[in-house]
Amino acid sequence: MKCPNCKEHNLVIAERKGIEIDHCPECRGIWLDRGELDKILEKSRDDENSYRQDSARSHSQSDHYQKPYKRKKSFFEEIFD
């Protein structure tokens, strides 16, 4: 399939964490099919939740006081805020 942006080069399909992403090596455009953005957001939430659980486990096992974890805004939260 040709790149919708530069109209000359073919899109390359790459798979990341089970999601196929089409990208153009020339203009570096990224093209997602229907539902792929939702899958990316879902995986992002799952990764964040597993990180929080691991972090909470390690904090509960320590004997000394630590400051509460302050969550950094995600890339998407910063864009759509």
C-alpha cells in the first residue's frame, strides 16, 4: 500500500506487542487501522497498572518510610489535557 502522505513509497508493517503498525520509512508517518489505537491505549493502561502493583508490593515490603509515588502524566494525557 502506498503512503497516503508522500504518495510514492510503500508502507512497511511492523508489529509491536502484538499490534500491527503501518509506517512510511521516508516521511516517518505512522498509520493505524481501525481499533489499533484502542489496543495501544489498553496495553498502556495494563502496563501502568502492573507497574503500580509491582511498585506497591516493593514498597509494602520495605521497612523504612518512602515518599508516596507521584504518577507522571502519560504521553496521551499530556496531549489531550
